[in-house]
Amino acid sequence: MTVVALCSLKGSPGVTTTAVALAAGWPSGTQPVLVECDPAGRDIVARYRLDLTPGLVTLAAAGRRSGDDAGLIWQHTQRLPGGLPVVAGPPAPGQARAALVELTSGPNGPLLRRAVSRPGVVVIADCGRVDADSPALGVVRDADVMLLVAGAGDDALAHLAVMVRPAATWSPRPRLVLVGDGYPTGEVTQALGTTELGIEVAARIPHDPAGAAAFAGKPAPRWGPARSRRGQATAELAARTARDALITPPPWRWRASQTPPGAHDVPEFTAPSTHRILP
Ligand SMILES: Nc1ncnc2c1ncn2[C@@H]1O[C@H](COP(=O)(O)OP(=O)(O)O)[C@@H](O)[C@H]1O
Ligand SMILES: [Mg+2]
């Protein structure tokens, strides 16, 4: 299994939208499951009018009771239109902390990995806005790939410049996803020094309100979200992240300043073919 964690450091740049689009556009042949880990809100529940349970809280409670829970996650998912399974987020921030701790460091071991037994399952975790005290940081740290979603305007970048160095140490594969208008990608990476920090830019997602709305439970635009500029960009992001996640983790303890040898030596991967939540 693979865990891909999405998070932001400031504002609301589009983490949830990107997480839904990424799961929906994940290359066929694997089983994506979306897990809403954002302690600040259950936007997926609200946008798709999901039930309050089952979800993260029931999953955590079940994991606490048992040490043998291979496949447990499937008993705690609901379905988005089109069939994408999602573990709904906790209703209140207080419940979020306990449930999130359970996911990565409960008494019986890291539940998120225990609960998914089958190979080929890809957990897409929406961790929302995180900082050093966030209860979702454990999920980010435990993930195989971190997608840091950020705007590319002045205020977003001013904050990123301060936070990006510690954030780069949260993951063996820190990746930056820039959303919307602002500075050109090359200028952003140069200003932030991402190469030195071992952070690759995974995608530049265009400003595209209609495309974004289609991944937020709103009716799809006439041409379909898969064809929208945003849909295209996230399809490319899905293919790239899938390929990225297949790279064998480095056998040594990585340092943020290092790019592991071979990290750019990626195998071919088939392009995404399905968008599972599309009507
Ligand atoms: N690429 C985009 N272009 C335009 N609007 C977007 C884009 N991505 C997200 N949005 C919109 O921005 C708002 C916040 O998105 P959301 O994914 O909920 O952000 P976050 O999870 O970071 O808080 C939503 O109204 C969403 O439709
Ligand atoms: Mg969100």
C-alpha cells in the first residue's frame, strides 16, 4: 500500500479539491481510498452530503479494540458518486486529535497501514492545514509522499519561505503543488530554494473555478471535469505521484538536504485512464 498525504501551510489553497481530484484520477489498476484527516473540517462530508458515520472516528475506535484488522478500513468508508471510497472526517476537532493519533501511533501500531491489508491500495489523506502542533502531522510524517499544496502569490510565498525548510523534513518525498495564478513556477522554486531542500514541484494547477467546483460535489461543467484545465493538471499530478510513490524508499535515513540517488530514475507508468467520481 501507499500513503499520499496532502497538506497546506497557509490559507485554503485547494488541498481538499486536489485530494478528491487526485483520488478520482488515480491510475487504474490500484484502489484509491480518500481519508479525510483535516481536524478543522469535514468538507468532503459536507460537499457530498455524506452520513456522519461511519468514518475516521469509528475506524479509530475499531482499531483500538482489535490488533487484527486487515481490511478494516473498508467497513468505515462511504462512497462518493461514481464509487470512490472515502473515510469521513471527525465531526469535532476534539475527536479529530484522538482519532488521528490512533491512525499512526495507537496501542496496536499504526492503524492506517494495518487497516489496509491488500497491496495496490493507495490512501490519499487530506490533512488540511498543518503546523508543528497539528494532530494530522503524524499522518504526513508517516506518508510515502507529501504533497504540499500552496498558492503562488506574494502572501502565500512569504509564508512558505519561512515554513518550507522545516516542512521539507516531514517527509522522505516532499513535493510542492502550486495552485492558481502568481509567480512563474521557476521563480518560486528559485526563491524558496526547493532544489537544495530536496523538494520537487509535482504540479502547477491552474486557476479554474468551474473545474474545481466539479470536484466539490457541484454539477460538472458541460465539457466534464476530466477535460477542464484543473482536471487535466490533476490527472498529470496523479500519474506523476503514482510513479513517484513506486520508487523504492532509500535504505538509509534521508536528510532533507539530500535528494536520494535514483530519485529521478523513475520507471514508466501508464497514464490515468479513469476519473472515478465523474457522473
Ligand atoms: N484550481 C482552482 N481554481 C479555482 N478555485 C479553486 C481551485 N482549487 C480549489 N478552488 C476553490 O477554492 C476553495 C477552497 O478549496 P479547498 O479545496 O476546500 O481548499 P483547502 O482544502 O485548502 O481549504 C473552494 O471553493 C474550491 O472550489
Ligand atoms: Mg480542506
